[in-house]
Amino acid sequence: MDKREINLLHREYIEKWGYAPKQADFLCSPSEYVVALKKALSSGVKIETLLKTNPNRIKNQRLISSLNQTTSTSEKISSAQHQVKTRQDERATSNIAKIKHGGAVEESIQTQELRTVQSNKNLKKTRRAVIVRDNREHLPRTILAKTANFMSFVAVALVGIVLGIFVGNMFVAKSTLVDYSSVVEADYLPAYADVYAANKTASKGSVNPANAYVMAEWQLLQQSGIIESYSIVGTGTVKANVSGITQTQRVKKTVEKTADTMTVNNITKGLISTAEKTIQNIGEQTLESYVTKSVNDNLEPGYSSTPTKVYDLETQYDDYRKEYGITPYAFFPYLVSIKTVEKGEYLGEQDGGYAYKIKLNNIAGVVNYVQYMAHTSGLTRLPTFYNLTIKFVVDENYRFLKVDLEESYQVYYLGLPAETESTTTFVFNY
């Protein structure tokens, strides 16, 4: 029996029904068990139902007595899940169409899903099971008992937020409730140099907030050659709720940019502590990555003198993009342009500069970011964003002085949903 295949089938089973069966519950060979699991997943019928005609094969007789009581509900849930999936696909397609025509997405797929399930009175008691399979009253005891143990893994998933902490080389096949594949990055990228040239002398209140952000971001990119040296410090927290248990991580990011190098530190401290430092040698076009789990209470990591991995960006640029989801030159992982900003406003003079606030589209604005999070956190399902708001302050020359990020999203890790909120503040010095 291939244990890896069994583990993958169990993970699918958990995501579908909230628990995984055990081979010990059935008097069958390993190969028969694998066949039954595959048939259950493909047909949408639980393995207990498939085997109930031969009750002598089931060791745990309690399953037999509960089958007749649960079959009807399982069939209803399966039917509702099919309806929800159909509505999700339709809604995702509609959202992308609205984005491409400059329209705002007025309601999320999750809201549409909730409305679909709530309208079915027969499934009122199980609607949370349909939406996120997280109703503690209906979850099997085995899942509830494992929730606390899974929190350490969930904590790893959470640090793939604005800092994107690297905690492993797990770039795996991903499934998601949102169709990010419909977004073509090139269709939403701003013309950085043109936007900067057209707006750099405009008054602060007259500039589109999306373009104000693009101008500030452009000046940080090496390609612009405008700002040779700068330093950035960002600090914040990430909070996630999994089955009523809240986990908090402290996060920090620092950047030191000179004419020759760009050094980035991503650090997280909490139930899980980890850090990554990357050193980009600009002239040589190489990038060294150092990873450690040693982080003290002052958020100071202990790195080895030997890099964990080295990239030659001249020959491995595509490999880097595939692995990380973003370019090695990007400071923020978001895709910001007038096509991805749903709402923006000029806030006037604040914090020694000129303040703006923008809200990104929950699909197009994070299409690279979700890939980044999946890589850094080993997620098997891409996050679903509810909100991503950026408040930023620029100086007279449209250079970033301060950036405040607010995010809310849902991630799945090992079959468990985590409702997550993060806040981070970055301060820039030139």
C-alpha cells in the first residue's frame, strides 16, 4: 500500500466530509480500501455507505447504527455542495468580467455561497458544514481533538501575509474556491514609467490614488534608478481563528537597499518562530536565501553563514517567479493599478506628508500574492480574500513615507479553515 497515496486520499476526504476513515474499521485488504476511498470521493458517497450492505466487514458497529440516520443528511449536503460549487464558478467568471470592464465586484463569492445555503431551510442546521465545514457541534470528535495540535501548522500558514515568511520549499498543487487563473497579470500591470512621467508634477489632490501608489512603488524598483539607497522597517500582527481557537503571531520585515545590494529580513515570532533573509547582489544578479527557526524575543534571528539556496536571476528568473509567485524586485506583493483598485481617496496632509487610501479587488489585486502565500506557507488551497486596504503617505516627490496594511482572508491548512486578520505598518527612510 502506498502510504503517500493513502494520505492524499485522506486529505481529500477530510476536505469533503470533515473527517477521514480508518482502514482498521473495515475488514478489507489495503488495495480494496484504496479502491473504496477513490470510489467514495468520485461518487460523493461516504465509504460507510458503500460498504453498509456487508456489515460484517465493519469492525466498529457504531458506524452501522448511525448510517441510516446520517445518510439522508449526507445526501442533502452533497447536493447543496454541488449547487454552491456551480454558483461559485458562475460568480468567479462574472467577477473577472466585471474587473476587465472597470467595474467593482460588489459582493464576494463567500457572500453568494452563504445566501445559497441559508435559503435552503432543510439545511439550516448544517450550513456551516457546507460553507467551511467548521460547525463544532457537527464535527467528529477526532477533528475537534486535533484542532489544538493543528494550530502550530496553521500558524505557519498565517505568516504568509504581507511579510511572506519562507518556511519550506513546498510548492504544491493548489485548489481554491476562487478562480485566480482567469486573471492575466499583463492585463492589469500599470505602465510605471508613463504614469510617473505624467503625474509627478501634479498636485496631490488631483492625482488618482491608484496612480499615486504606482508612482511611489516605481521609485523603489531597481529598474527606475530613481532612489539608490533606502531602509524600511515594518512591524505587525497576524491573528487567526480556527474552530474557536485564536493564534497570534508577531511579524517584522526590514529592508536595506544600497547601490550594490538589497537585503531583506522576514521574521515571525509566536507559536511558530521562523525567519528568512535574502541578499540580492544587484550587479551579479544573484540572490542568496538564508532560513532559520531561531528567533529571540526581540525578533532577532540567528542565521547560518551558509545560504540555504542561491538563485542566478539571469538564468533562473522564471524558476523564481514560479516558486515565489512574485518578481525578485517587488517589495510589496500586490498588483496595484487603476484596473485593480476598486475604491480610492485622497485623505489630505497627514503624518508629515500626503495620505491616500485604496481598496484592492479581492481577485486581481492579489493574484500574485496568493501564490506567494501558498509557497511560503505550504498551503494546498489558495487563500480567499475578503478585504485588502492600503493607506499610504508620500512626500512631495511621491516617495513612500509610511504604509499601513489591513488584510482579512480565509486559509485552509490540513483541511481546517482559518479566518485571518493582519495589520502591518511600514516606515521608510531615505
